[in-house]
Amino acid sequence: MLNEVRFGLRISAEEYLRYYRGQARDALVTATDGRKVRFPAAALRRHVTREGISGFFVLRYDNRGKFHSLEREA
């Protein structure tokens, strides 16, 4: 069974380039319930636009805390 956490994110394209270039391996966000959540920054790659990354997301992880998926909420 997968666990879920929701969060909002707004990152400019320039800021995301730091992640893309490997200067930051993990992303750290605050979930809507207040938890701090760390996950692989590479998971954001498919959500990047010219403006950067903006929206609400659902992160799924297993019972061991291992990352499973990241999807933008509609």
C-alpha cells in the first residue's frame, strides 16, 4: 500500500536549473499538513515548464519511506 502527501510548489525555471545541474540532489517541501518531506529532485523534471514548476502535487511513497511517484493534481 502506498502512502500519500500533498504539497504546493512554486519554483522559477532558474531555480530549478540548480536541481537539474545536480547542485541539489533532493527537494525539501512542506506538505499541506505541515510535515517536511524530502524526495529526489529528479522527480520534478517532468513537471518543468518555461516558467518553472507551479502547482499542487501528490507524492506517493511506500511503507519504508521509499519514493514511488509524483503527480500534479488536476
